[in-house]
Amino acid sequence: MRTVHIRTFTMLGLLVMLLVPWIFFLTAHFLQTNTLSLGDNQLQKQRIQKRVSEITRLIETNADNWTDPIWQNELQTLLREAKLDAVILDASDQEIYRSKPGRERAWLSTEQFSVIGDGQVIGRAVIYLPSSKAVSMIAIVSGLLLAVIIVAVAMRRLILKPLDRMSRAARQLASGDWDVQLPSSKITEIAEVRNGFEVMVGGLQQSFQKQLEMEEERRFVIAAVAHDLRTPLFALRGYLDGIEQGIAESPEKMAKYLAACKEKSAQLDRLVEDLFTFTKVEYLEAELNRSTLDFGFILQKAVNNLRPLAQQKDISVIMNCSSDDLRVIGDAHLLERALNNIMDNAVRHTPSDGKILVQCEKDEHKVIFTIQDTGQGFASDELGHVFEPLYRGEASRNRSTGGAGLGLSISQRIIKQHGGEIAAGNHPDQGALLSGWIPLATA
């Protein structure tokens, strides 16, 4: 749709308001003078005055013939040629002759004179002259009114109505009704506002939908984690009650109860830490504490953190980095947490006497890392849900193999916050394969 700038519309409106009265004035002038030249006004006035003088002499010199029809026809012909009208009255102001009935009501100028005979007033004559100023004024005012009406109608259709409809759409949107119909306009500025408003509505709809999804996910996470917290809490309370009631009467049983309490408290600590980190990276969207880091060093720390747990299961962890210059920009704590979660997942799903292979290398402007284990890998129906919050793979949610199911989801979101990606799959030989990348600092 072709549009017009509002300044162009304003100039066109002013042009219409100037041209229409001028056209009306020229039309009225042409009807009066049979010419469009404004310089002929003086000549026209002289011509009219000459004809008025002729008619005046004719009336004054023919007072005896005022009632004669033949003379009246002669006067009528002369008046018609001069485009004038006249009225002749007797001494008592009784009408003797009128060239055109009702002429006295017209807005015209007049020229009056009395006819005297034998020293007495025998009559009076009135000659009606065309008033060019009055007709021109009427034409100008009429043209101006028409121009104002034209501009007002165009302004209402092109500016006021679209703005009013946009105002109603904004109120409709504020009331929660997203099904708004935005008006089109041929005015460029209003069309741009309309397009911006449409983009805003689309953004608000997406934001609202995202908010609903996040709220639903938040409720689900809180409910699931509350359920997960309840199990170790109940177990911890049971062991503490047993110690308090003296059920653990032997040192061996006491040590067993204390070890169980320590295990449950560690499990609680891990659940709370997972929930805190998940909330931080997903909902708070906190600013990362960015600095230049050695990715190989962070990966080594994650491996060292998980070695004690791997050694308990006789799992060998092999790390191989093909480059020493693996500088990245990011948050050291969050990156270490992401790698810890991936490593922890690999250790928990790798059987005893298994192996975990950790590799990293530089590829152009990014550092690529892979973590492969010798466990059972992911089932085909699990691959699409690996990074979903609280998804654990097992049909039940027992705690023998893991935490709250937030670890890989947290890792994925941390990696994405650092401009990278992570994917899950299965190695052709055996086990799960998690691979990802992060931009290098030079990128």
C-alpha cells in the first residue's frame, strides 16, 4: 500500500484550502465579466457606468412614456444588454415599471435618482448594479468552507480514524485480549507506528506465552524437588530418631547410622545446590562474572573433583587435551559446575571397572570437548529428553543412580549462556557421548 508522509498531507491540505477559494473566485469573476483577467475590472466598471448614464438619460428624458409598453420594451432591451435592472416609481412611490420582480432582495448595490419636471418631483428611479465585491466574497467563503470540509473529511479518514482504532486496540490489549485488529493507514508515520505496535503485540504475546511456560515449569520444578527433598529428609529423621532412642546400641551400628545420615545430608545439599543453580541460570538470568579462563584447567578441575567417586567404583578417567591454548571468556564457577554435572552423570551411569574418556581440542574459533563413558548409553526414546528439567530416564525416581534430574539441564543452559552448544548421543563402540563447544576468547 502506497503511503504519504504527514508533512506531504499537511501541504496538500493547505494547497486545497488555497486553491478551492481561488477557483470559486475566478469562476464568479468569469460569470460576471466573461473574462478571467483581473485587470479588466476597471474597464468593466467604466462600461457599466457608461450604460448607467445612458439608461439614466433615457429615463429622465422620457418621463411621459414610462407607462408606454413600447418604451418599456426598449428600456428592457437596453437593461438586458447592460446586465442591469431598474425600477421606476411615481411621485407617491407607486411602482410604474420593474425590469425583474424581486430584484430588491438581491445583495446588490443601487444607484437612485429623482426625476424633476416643472420644478416638481414627478418620479424616482432605482438602477440595480452588479456588486462584484459581494459576489466574490460569497464565492471565496463558499470555496473556503468546501476546502475545509474536504480537508476535514480526509484528515478524519486518514489520520483520526486509524489513531482512534489503534487507541481502542491498545485498550483491548491492556484488558488481556490479544486478538486485536490493527488498522492500516496511508499516512507513512501512522503506518510505521502501526507496524511498531504490531511488533510490540507479537513480542508481548511471545513474552506472555514464555512467562506462562516458565511459570508452569517453575511449579513443576518446585513440586518435583519438594518431593525429592522429602525422601532423604524422612530417611535422615528416621536414622536420627533411631540414634536418639538408642536403637544403635553397638559402635558398628552407630557408625552405620551416622554414615547413612551423612549420605542423606550430602544428598540434600546436592539437591539444594542443583535447585539454586537451576534458578540462577534460568529465572534470575544473572549476569555472568566473565573473565578470561583456561578451559583445559577448568576441565581438569572437574575431572579431579570426580576422581574420588570414580575410584570408589574402580572407574578409570582418562583426559586428553590436544592444545594448551584454550582460553575462553566466561564464569569459572558456572563452567566448572556444568562440567561437574556432565562428569557426575558419566560416573553414575558407568559400571564398575568401566572407563571415562575426556577430550578437548581447538577448532578454528572454538574449543570442542567430549565426554564418553562405557555405560549402557541413552535409549533411543531418551535422546530427545536428555536436557529436559527433571528427566531421569528411569521410570521410577529412586535415588540410587542420581539426583534431582536437573544436572544436564543446568549444564546445557550454562553452556548456552557462554555462547556454545551441547548435544547428547551414543558412541558407536559403547556408552553415552556428550559433546559440546564454547567460543574461544579470540573469537
